[in-house]
Amino acid sequence: MRAKRKQRLLIVLGLVGLAAIAVGLTLYALRANINLFFSPVQIAQGEAPIERQIRAGGMVKVGTVERDPTSLDIAFTVTDYVGDLEVYYSGILPDLFREGQGVVVVGELQADGRFRADQVLARHDENYMPPEVAQALEEAGYSPADFQTQRGQSDAADE
């Protein structure tokens, strides 16, 4: 091998090595920022990681919102009408947040089964079910339409 060819080979190998290191570091950094979505039934079945940032969603269960009058702390239950998830949040809630409303919460599942939320997202009306929740329910063999019917029956029983 001539010196010139050997030098080019070393340069190419060096560039490939640097590119591999850059890609590896980028993937490692992105891994820590990925928020996987879990429905309450998946969390109840133990599929969600503990003490790692995740997203969970469903409907705010009627009659479960408890506010602390001396602080911004709030506790409520998110349900997909199969499983329930206790959520604890400290902060100002979105204007659209209310019982019977579809929400997505971002935070960590604690070892005791409670969900400590860092962020609460609420949208649309009481008929809204976040797309992630609907998809997770369908993958688990449940139909979102069944939950709307069940929610309507539970709302009628509450009145």
C-alpha cells in the first residue's frame, strides 16, 4: 500500500469513527427524552416503567378531583373505564380541565402506584378521548365506543 492510499484510508476510517460516535451520543441523549404513552389499564397491568418520565391519558373520573385549599396541589383519577390511575399535580391547571374531560398527563409513576404529574394537558369536550388512549384500548381488545357508552351509563347513575 502506498503512503498516499494509506493516509486516505486512515482519514476515511477516522471520519466513519467520528460519525459513529456522534450518532451514538445523539441516540443516547434522545433516549432520555422519549415520553412513552400508557393507558391506565396498561399501567395497572404493570407495563409502565417506574420513576421514568411517561405520558398517561384518559378521562378525569367524575367525583375524584380534590384540591388543597392552601396550595396549588390537586389530586384526581384518570380512567379509561377499565383501569384507574391516581394522579397528583401541583400547579395551575389548564382552563379546559374538569371532571369527565379527556386529559393527557406527563410525569413519573411512583413505586406506590401513584402518578406524579409535571404537566397536565386537557382538550375538547366530554366526548373527546385522546388518540393514544383510543389506540391503546383497541390494541388491548377494547372498543372506545364501549367506553363512551359506559361513561354515559355512569353519568346517568350519578344524576
